[in-house]
Amino acid sequence: MRNTFSGEFCDLIVTSPPYNVGVAYNSTDDVLSYEDYLKFTEKWLGNCYYWTKNSGRLILNIPLDKNKGGQKSVGADITAISQKVGWKYHSTIIWNEGNISRRTAWGSFMSASAPYVIAPVELILVLYKNEWKKIGGTRISDISKKEFMDWTSGVWTFNGESKKRIGHPAPFPKELPYRAIKMFSYVGDVVFDPFSGSGTTTLVAALHNRIGMGLDIDEQYCNLAKNRLSIELNLLKMGKQNYAEDFTK
Ligand SMILES: C[S@@+](CC[C@H](N)C(=O)[O-])C[C@H]1O[C@@H](n2cnc3c(N)ncnc32)[C@H](O)[C@@H]1O
């Protein structure tokens, strides 16, 4: 896997790995033992570290907790593993998805016997390779004052994406890579997603004058990503969409 690319090529990684919660992906079943899941995590985080430039960043969307099949501190465990393989910690953004439908598992309802506590949020870790201050690149930032002020607050509130609309079992919304790319990369930077799925990161990167690169184990998802990209880029060329839109609306 490490040899897929030779050496350091990315300025920014924006990704969301499989959560190991039994999502029905085409090519993987998403049900490893927790120990094997952490080993898998260590491996891909190590590869991404190797592929990232010295002042490159990793914006990593992961769960806070795992409730299915036993309670696990996934967010804390992945944060620790990322530092074990070399990533430096910068901060954690809380993504408030507003997904109240998750509040179905109560454990022992209205009893202290064994209640469940589930936060309807996910984490977005902000990590970097060696230097936090960006070196090289165009030095052109395209973030507005309002975006910068709003997004540096560290709690991001916007909805998740519809699986049906996108045709993938676990897409994230465009808003996530949109904010990450605008905040943490320069125009012209290489933005990579090693778990590209329906290609949301590469799509947003291309729409905002970055070089998007994506990998996925599943060929069908790669084709889906290519189709999304060609449809949206064509629409953009024809002037039918405004990509300065506010995705939270
Ligand atoms: C959470 S989804 C990513 C969704 C993506 N952010 C989007 O917006 O569509 C995780 C993706 O990882 C892919 N995947 C699982 N194991 C993989 C592996 N070992 N290497 C590459 N891709 C893998 C799955 O096929 C799935 O598309």
C-alpha cells in the first residue's frame, strides 16, 4: 500500500475512514474485531503520514464513541494512534450533526441500572506532520472573513448527507471538506482522500481550484466519484451552479 505513491505528495488530507460499525460497503464488510480495527487504523495513518509533506495537514472525521458491540472510546484511541505513528496534534473540532434519530438506544430507560449516553456528534481531528506553519505552495487563501471567524470556533453545525441521494452508504456532506479545504489549504494545493467513497473531497477540491486525489478499494465507488466530478464540473462550466453557496442551508 505504501508504495502506491512514492514519497510525500499531499498538502492536505481530508478523510473519513470506515467506522467498523457494519456498514454494507460493496467491497468490505466493516466488521473487524476492535483490536484489528485499531491495527488497520495504525497502518493507514502511518501510510498517510509517509505521503504527506512536511507542513501538510490531516483533517480526520471519526466517531466519538462506538456503541454497537460494546462501548469503545474510538475517538480517543484513534487520536492516540495518530500521534504514535508521528502525526502532531493540533486540535479537535466537534461536528454537531443534529442527528437526533440516533437517540433510540436508551439502555435501561429511566433507570440507573444501565442507561446509555450517546452524543449526536462526530469528531474532526486537526493533525499535522511536522510544522504547523505552512511552507511552500501558492500562499493564496480564499476564505472570507466571516468563514474564518465562524469556523475557528471549533463547533461545526451542519447536517449529514443522504446516502440515497449520493448512492453511497456513508458519504459525508460537501460542507465538511469545503470548510477543511478553505481553512487549511492554499489554492493549488494537493488535497487527498484515501477513503474517497463517492468522491466528496476530490469534488470539492476540484471546485475550489485545488488538485483533488482520491483512493477507494471499491471500483464502483471510484466510478461514482468520477461521474459526480464530471457532472458537477460540467454544470459549473455551464454556469448552472453557484459553488459559493452556503452548504448549511
Ligand atoms: C466512510 S466511507 C467514505 C465516504 C466518503 N467520505 C464520501 O463522502 O463518499 C469509507 C470508504 O472507505 C472505503 N474503504 C474501506 N476499506 C478500504 C481500504 N482498505 N482501502 C481503501 N478504501 C477503503 C470504502 O469502500 C468506503 O467507500
